Amino acid sequence: MPPSPFGQLGVLPLELRLETYERLFWKPTPSVSILCCSRAICEEITGRLYDTLDIELTPSWHSSRLEIRCKALRLHWEIPYSTPAIRDRFSRLPYHKTNLQIHIYAPDPHDPGQIILLWNNIRNFTSFLEAATIKSITIDLKEHKGSDWQDAGRAVESIPYPGTRQPDHNVVFLPFCRLCNVKSLRLVPSSRRMDRAIDWGFINYGRDFILNNGYETYNDGPLSRDPHYRDVVRLFDDLDGTIRDMQFFLNTQLDLLPGYTAAQLRLCRAHCWRPVLFPQDPVYRDFFATLRNCPRAIKLHDPGLEKFCIRDWHHWNICHEADWQSPKWPWDEWRRRYPRGMPPLSPETVLGYWQAIPSSPGHGWKNRGDIERNGEYHFWMWSYLHRNWGQQSIMRFRFFEREWCTDCRHMGFQSGCEKGCERLSRFDFREAWEDSDDEGDYSDPELVL
Ligand SMILES: [Zn+2]
């Protein structure tokens, strides 16, 4: 008889081996050293360990919000926020062997920040899955503390989306649409009442899109030519744009949203904010990418970026008042100073509110000194606002910009350019500096040549 790949454990029948493994994992600190014993044991354990994972996504601020549980082995992780290390760890679970049971609890529309909290945690969770092959996903939409996904036979939309409707069940499903290599996907409504009340068009289309790897390939699954889905198809033609649009919409709405959760999320946002002088900072790369790739989001949700500028201004105010110490405050310090969270950003709560709006008549941005104080980042912003939103003009580095593509000239910045402008550095163009007092010339560099 050849030696068993399970070593001495091989003499035990499978059931007893599994029981042995489970006992090892039942301890308060599971012993994982057994995973190093042999490849066969490791395979057997991971198959058992990750057979089913339950993911709980709750919308209330005081619960843990994103939890991953393995009932069979009593493993339990709470993931309150994301870091690269956390993402790395949870991206490497063997999802190809795993049934994911994802329970999403209905947000309370009277506390509309809850849908944003859910959105943030779902985006965090789906980021773990983006490179994975997944055996199966079941998304279980559940009622929660008297809230449901429908109310009186109509789908709940916690934050009204302009022009059309984006009910909460579509918002929570959207981040899943970027997943590929999903072998099976099922959605379970909270009740028959919900099943009848809501329009499943977006979810049905999205399910088809995911199972056909639409994100990696093309948006041409079986439903894409069905006239019934005409309005939905375009949302999937540029899925990244649709997700960016939703992110920008929710972030903008958060400025004025009532309720406890919104106040806490605003405080969280202030806590994470950093004074940025250079537009190359990773925090702002994503913002400049939205400006460039998703202009409809700006037009629809924050024309002229007025709300964005008020928010940025408010965060600068806090930083100045705190003598530049606020970026170092731990979360507890923010909680101590703002026990009820951050109030909505209005003229009553934001110092110098009208001054913060770039094109505000009689106030606004008109001083070159503002830019020089706030660094290159504001130079880019001003340049973008001038070329796209009628903000007063500002100096322009003609000789430098001559090397840019038309798109970059239109945007007023190079970040996110696919044609290579991003590789050009202003410091390589001596003429750009020599010409820097030539404030009056806004002619197209093409014509100057
Ligand atoms: Zn370019």
C-alpha cells in the first residue's frame, strides 16, 4: 500500500479527519500550522474551510457593517475599512471553491446616509473579488429593522437620482457588475412583495452581463439587443463611467444629506482628507480621472464643481483653524470635537462659504496669490474651471501646452492622458518659465505655431 498523502491522519476516515480539522479551528486563535503539513491536508482543509462564506453587509453605523463568516469552522472576520494589506489578504481566499452567500440588509430611507455606507462597503468587498474566479454568488436582499427594499409597492430610492430613478437595490448591485469568471449568480428578493414591486430590469441585465464576462469582453450578451433593456444597455457600455458617476453623485449628495449616518460619514471624510498641493497625489488622481472620463457626472451632479470647491474649502478651514494638526488627529479626537458628526455643509456652517465658489460674483477666485499659496493642485483646478466652466482666466504655459494633445488642452491638465502627455514635465520646458508672465494669451497653441 503506498503511503497516504495525509500522513498518519490518512488512517482516519474522511469524516473524522474533517472533525479533527474543525476542532483545530474552533479554538479562540485557530491553529493554522496544520496547513503547512502537507499539500493534501491543505487542499482538504481549504475545500472544507471555504465551502460557504457568509458575507453580512449591514447599513447601520454602529454594527460592524462588513463581516465575513465561515459557519462550518466558526471563523469570523470584521472588516471596518480597507487597506492594501486587507485587500491583499482577502483577495487570496480560494473563491473558486466557495459559495458566497451575500446578505445585504435594507437601508433606512429616513437616514439616507445608510445607502452610502452600504455602497462603500460593497465596493470594498467587491474589490477583493475582482481578479478571482468564483464558484457561486447568492445575493440575498433582506429586510432590516422595519426597512425593506420596497415601500407600499414601490422600490425605495433613499437618495433621489436626478432625471431618472436609481432605487437602492440597483445601487447595491452595481459594484458587482465588474466581476468576471463567476460560474453562477442568483438574487433573492426579501419577500414576494418585493419581487412583485420592483423593476428587475437592471439586475437581470447585470446578471447576464456578469455571467458573460461583459466587463472583460464586450457588452453584447443575449439581452443587449432586446428592446426591453434599451435604457439599461447604455449604463453597461461604459460600466466604469456608470460606477464613477454613482460614486461622484453619492459623494456630492453627502454634503447636504440629513440624518445621523450622513453626519458620521462627513466626519469620516474630513478625517481622511489631506491638504494636497500636488495634483499627482494618488488621492486626487482619481478625482482628475472623473473630470476627464466622466464629464456627464460633473454636469449632472455638480455643475462648475461648486459643491466640490465648498467641501475642499471647508476641509482647509478645519486644517487652518487647527494649526495644521487636524490631519494627525486620531478618529477619537474627531469624535470628541464633533460628537454629533459633521453638520451639512451650508452657508451657516462653512466659514466664507461664498468665497469658496470659484465663479461667485463679487467673491470667488480671482487672485493669483491664491494659487501660489495653495500649490500646483489649485493651478490645475483653476485651469480646468476656466476651460470648462467659465471661470476667470489664468496664466497659461503656452510653450509647454503646445506639446499636449487636444483633449489635455481642453481639460487644462495632463493627468490621466492616454496619449502620453502625462509623461511631459513642465520642468523640461525652459520656455514655459520664461513665458510665465504672459497672462493674457489664451489662444490655441495650435494657431500660434
Ligand atoms: Zn493628452
